[in-house]
Amino acid sequence: MSLQEKIMEAFLGKVVRKDLAFLVKGGLPVPTYVLEYLLGQYCASDDPEDIENGLEKVKDVIRNNYVHRADAEAVKGKIRENGRHRIIDKISVTLNERNDEYNAEFANLGLTHVPIGTEYVKQNPKLLSGNGVWCIVTVGYIPGEDVKVRWEIQTLKPVQISNIDLQYYISQRKNFTTEEWIDFLVHTVGLNPDMMNRREKFIVLSRLLPHVENNFNFMELGPKGTGKSHVFQELSPYGVLVSGGDVTSARLFVKMSGNKEILGLVGYWDVVAWDEFEQQKGRATDAVLIDTMQNYLANKSFNRGKATHEASASMSFVGNTKHTVPYMLRNSHLFESIPTSFIKGAFLDRIHLYNPGWEIKMLKKDSFSKGYGLITDYIAAVLHAMRNTDLTGKLKEYARFDGSLSERDHLAVRKTFSGLIKLIYPDLNFTDEEAYEMIDFAAESRKRVKDQLYIIDETFKAEPAKFVYTNMKTGEQVKVQTLEALENGIEDKYIDEEPEPAEEVDNEIPTVGKEPAAEPSKEVEQTRRPRIKPLREGLKTIRMNQKGVTYNSLFGDYFRSARSITITDPYIRAPFQIFNLMELIASLRECSDFPEELSVHVSTQNDEEKIPEMIDTFDGIKDELESYGITFTYDFKADHDRWIQLDNGWKILLTRGLDIYDKFERYTLAQIRQSERRCRAFTVTYLKEGSDLMEKTSLAEEVKANSLYLPIKQEYFDAIVEGTKKEEYREIKDTTYKKYIQTPIEGDPMAWNDGVYPYKPIEYKYLSLAVGYNAVRDTALVEVKEITFEPAKNEDGTPIRLRIEASQLVPDANGDLCLWLVVYHLGDVVNVKRKSE
């Protein structure tokens, strides 16, 4: 079942096709949640005809009921002539103390001082916030003489869902994989998940954290056009977006009306988002606002007037950067673009998460979703309902951070972790691996703040935070580093690094029996070639979205002394993969000391019908490389493993093969410079022939190459481990036979063949058994002593024979086919790993 089918099945009536709002909106200055509220009533279906009819109805509602400011007088005339008319407008309410009544103001219709019933204000206190609420209102006209106010509000309904079943929403999480649920949420916020990698999806979903977590202090700075303010402006009737340059202390916190204190925005909204949070010429920020803000961000309360007020509104600051990240890291800091008055340690230390907006690509036509997602009003209500759930305490089950972190550091990580759980795992069902993915993201997001504080306010250097945590499941020490620091070679001086190896030595071979050479002159010293970096075994980890990684930086030092190279990668097939191969060969030629004596062999794989085309391609490459003195050969024998074997004794294991880069646009620097490309997550292992690490790795590879992976039920797994079950059976079908028998074969893999199976098994030495499909599960490696075949049997003991009828397998006692079983006769259990360990 596809993701879109799962979405429709789980949330029918609560989802809408995300491109429909754009089709209706046109140039209307209306938030998406208002339009999707209407679309949800008429277009919550996957039937094209229903959607088409629903769109027309929504367009009719917009045409007949939405008030354009230019048409305000015509609408007033319609109300007068008809006596009443239903409109869609943004309504604000103030208290008229002289008349002891509430008065409404219509943003587009232009009416002011219209009396509104107290019951509407009590039901919808956000009407008093000063920022307005989108409503569907029936406005009446009172004719006659001596009428003090001609206009009256007969009915009023805010554009937001009245109630939701939170437990139903949570219960549906089990029907989606983690990747599917994340994609579902990305669709819901109106973006296309197919255009993002996993880290980019996390960055986008982090914009929802202020909506799902009380008093969450969020900041995102990045280039223009990356959708930073989209979520805050379009998603939720529970959030308000204000211009950073127009915020006053009275508007935000408390304003005085006579002797009465009236709460500002933080008293009414879940999220107050500051848009265009950047330094603007000629504008100074009120010092009282900054002091009050600092107090609120830290204590969830503020002192204004005569009282202390508490609120749960989250604060979000979004703005544009002026320079590239490398420039800022080299010349200033990552907060350089925000208003100068806010660039102070006391304020910035209160930010829980600094989202790296520069990692999100500029939004283009294909960046927006055309699939189904939750109606924005529905997901907004869900997030609002989950705000009061506190999951910060769950962090201690997985990680213990270094004691040098301040309480604000700990709180920031805990709150981000809590919010991510509520977003991605609302049923609280997640693996340890998934937990540490969230912890790493949360810790990195806080460390980004702390790293800049050391630059902005040197007093923070007195007690630096060592961003290291202990994995409570394994005892491992994990160091946290921001991606931009890793890319730009910025070391964390506050984390103890591994001791440097012994001083490198020149690759000069002393001559026996000769006096040591005299000290070289300064001129010779200056022209001598730099010392060659000694090659080391080990593991190198590249993070998702990391830049600055090239084939030269990964392999160049190992290529230097090589003349012959074998590249094993089963996925050198598509044009971009062949392009990767040519870039690797170019790197080899550039780095090798023997560029005219190179031999390159490629072992890959492809579908049988496509191999002739690949032969033509590789033959063309062979002819091209001959002119450079490079011998090129190839075969199609590769299996699933990927590595580079060099004739200088080094072997390099690649988890992703040569396909290490994320997709990039055609007309960009990334097209011609590998260092400008963002990477996918992968690891590289460097092994030297004859070393202990090579032997251990080779043994593991040998076991892996001779093992058959089989998912298995818990009861059968336990019986095999206990030694009471000595055979494991698998059915041989058209869809599975390649796992069990040697190919190619002639005829049908299910042929009856007079009761004798005509084909040979793949000679596995081990079965790799795993219970279920979760990342953490019971696993075992079991020896295979013998492999045989036997027919599956009916209850009466006769073989299950079959024939084909209308492309279906039909039971037939005389059929030409049979349901064959491959039987693995088991020996010793080599090892067992329980998920509890």
C-alpha cells in the first residue's frame, strides 16, 4: 500500500490534497488554514470528480463571502439590501468601557465599533489579542431612524476545528513506518518530502516544535525563500506572525487601558513568531521590551504593571542571513544578522534551538506538495492538544550529558527531545536508534547556540560546556558537533580530543654504510616537498548534508602509491552513477604517482536485459581511457558489497559505494565541484592487508557473504537457539527462488519434475536469523550442515501440486508444478544477541 493510500485509509475526511489551497488562493491574503478549513468540508476525498465539484463550491464561497477591501462598500450595500449577509473576514475585539460592551472591528470590511455579544468573546478570547481572528460572520443591518449602530453580529464562528480525538490520531501512528510518518507530516505542512533528505525533513519539522511544546524558544536564520515563516504564517490558528520591527512591549506582554491591564499576544496565542528578525536601519529596540523578553524566555513569566503574569506561549524568531555560513564563521558569528540590541549573551542563552535554515534549499515549484496531508486546522488542533504533555523526563533513560552543561543547556535538549517525540512518535513507540537520532539533533541544535555565545560574550568561556553524553544503553561516550563546524574545520577546544600520533617521518630510506647527509640549506628546506601523511586504518563517518567531502579527500592519500585498482559496486548503472565512476578515475589519475601506468577494473551488476547497453557504455569508457594510458576492464559479478581494492595492500570499504552525494541542481557549482555538494550519510573503512583489523573484517565479510538473512517468528527463533528445532523451511516461489537456488535456470523453479527437484541450492554456510523488522531485535547466526528440497504436503500427505489457470496457481493433483520447500538442516548456534542486551 502506498503512503497516499495509507493516509486516505487512516485519516479519511481529515486530509486534503495540499496543492488545492494554492489553486483557490490566487492572490488572496488569506492564511492556508482558512482555505483548507473550507476545502476540508468540500474536498476531503480522493475521488477526482468529488474534488472538482468541491473546488467549485469553495471558489463560490470565496467569491460570495470573502471580503476584498476594494469591494467593501459593495458588500455593505449587499448587507443593507438583503438585511444580512455571511462574510469571511478578520475580526478584532476591544472593550468599550464607556458603554460597558465589546466592540468588533472588521479588517477588510472596514467596520468599527460594532457591538459583539459577550458570549462570543468568552468562547474565543483570542479576539481580544489585538491581532485579529479569521471568522465566518453573519452581519445584519438595522434600518430605520434613531438607530445608534446600524450593524450587528448575528452569528460568529472562528475558522478552526471545534474538537479532535487525540487518541485516534495517536493510534494511527502504528500503521506507518517512521519514514512514512515523517513524509506524512512534511506533506501536511505543504512541502514535498521527495525533494528532501532525512536531515532536511528534521529541520523542516523542527519549525513545528513551538506549536507542540509550551514555552519553547526557537530561532531560525537562513537565506531568503527557504520557507522559514511559512509554517508560522499559514499553518495554525493558534499562532500569530508579527513583524520583528513592529513589536512593542505593550503589544507583546501587557498594555494599560485606564487602570486595567490587558494581556498582550503571549496571553492568547500558542506561538508568537517574529518575522524579519533582523537589524533594520533607523530602528531601535525598546530596552524594556528586551528586559521583559529575557525574563519571560527564562521564567515563563513577566512583570508589567502591578502584577506578575505567567504564559505558555512559545517564542519563534525567524530572519534572513546576510552572508554565507563560512563567511560568518570566519569573520563574525551566526547571529550577526539579528537586531543588534538582541546580540547579547543573556538573551541568546535562552534560545533552546537554533535551526540551520541555510541547509534548506530555496523553495521552487517542485518543492511544494501535491499529495495528501492533514487539513492544517486539524494538525494545528492536534499539536495544541499535545502541548500539555511533558516528555522531557524520558531523556534520562537514554543519555546522561556531561556535568559541565548548564541547566539551560539541559533544558533545551530535553524540550527539543520531548517535542520531537510528540511529532514523530506520538504513540511513544521508538527504537533506541531513533531515540539517539533525536538526541543528537537536539544536542547539536543547542550546541549551535553555545558555540556562538563564546564569541559574543567571553564570560561564557569561564565555564565552557563540554557537549558529550553517555549512551545509557551501551556506555559509549558520544561527542556532539555541529555540521557547519565539521564542514569548516572548526575544532571544539572544549572537548578533549584523541592524543595526536607520534610525529610523522619523511618517506626517505636511509642508505646503509653512508654518513648521514648534511643539514639542508634554507633554500632547499623551502622547496622540499611536504611530508607524506602516513596512512592509517580506521573508520571515517560522514554526516548527512555535510559539505567539503571529495574523492580526493577520502581516497587521495591511499591512491598515491597504487597502480592497480578494483572498484566493486553493484550500482554503477544510471548515468549519474557512471559519472561518479569517471570522477573517481579522474581522482585516481590526479593523486597517483603513476598516472600513465594505471589499471582500473570495475565489478558491477545490472538487470540481464540492460547488460548489453552497459557493455557499450563501458567499451566507450575503455576507448576513452586508453588515450590516457589507463587500462580499463569490467565484469558483472558484484553482489551487494561495495569496496575499493588497491594493489598497494589497502582495501577501502564503502557503505554507499560511489553514490555518496545528494541530488544537486544542474546549473550550480556543485555540478563541477565535489566540495560544494551535500553528502548522504555513509562510512568509509580503511584496511591494511595482514592487519588484525583486516582479518576481523575479512572474517565478518566471509560470514556475511555466506549467510542467508531470514526474518523469523519469536517462537521458532527460541526453539532453534534452545536446540529443539533443527530444520528451517522456506517456500520456493517465482518471487523468491533467486534467494534459494542457483541461477540461471531452465524452466520453472516450481517444476514438479516427477518428484525430484531439478536445481541446485545456493550453498549457504550460515543462516542469519532475526525476529521481526525493528532495529532492535533478537538475532542469531546458525550453522547450516546440509540443504535439501522436499515438496510441501497436503493434510493427507500428498505433495501440493499446482497448475496455471488464467495467470493464477490452482491446486491440481496432476499439475506440472509443485510447492517446493528448501530445507536448511541446522548445526551449532554460532552467536545470539538478545534485544534486551
